[in-house]
Amino acid sequence: MKSIIAALRRNLQPHLDVVVNGRPLSLLLDTGAMITMISRSSWKRLGKPQLQDSDTVISAANGSKIPTDGRFEADFMLRKSDDRQHSGRGFVMSTKSLTFSAGNGFRRYQTSSIHCSST
């Protein structure tokens, strides 16, 4: 938490180190996002977990549509975890620009384990 506050004070984008399916990723904390997204290149680094079709329409803050390749099940664990698990969804973006974005649901799980479900 201290590193997030320090990043905000330096006008940097706040990031968290997260373990996804046993592999480390840097998570961009976007408290305004309602979902969690991961880029195609990060999805490949995770071993290409099987994607399921998704009919969810994702829109950016400006209203433009964000295309996705699908959704997948993944175990998310924040470092310094207290081993609690919570449910959510993971979406793979078809753009290359985003490393990882966590929706505002991540704020309350800053020291916990999150399980992303495909349902």
C-alpha cells in the first residue's frame, strides 16, 4: 500500500505486483475500471490459458468499445497475501498497449488472493 501512495505522490501510474497462475505480472491499478483486463502478450506469458467466448461489451471511459479475445479462469494472488480468495473475471484484450489493469474491486483485496471465474 505504501508503494501505491508513493507512486501517486510522484504522479506515476500506481502498479501492484501480482502473481497470476503462478507467474508474476505488474498490475496497473485502475480504480475506475469495473473489470480486470490483461493484454494478449501477458496472456501468452501466462501460458495461454484457454479462452471462453464472452458476450460482455467493454467500453472505455470515453465510450469507445474495447475488443476482447475472450475470458479465462485464473488464480490471482497479490504479494503479501493473507490467503483469502474472492471471485472475479479476467478478460484478455486484443490490443498490445495494456499490461494489466485491475478494476476497482481490487482495492478492497489489496492483501488477499483473488480467484477469477469464467462464470
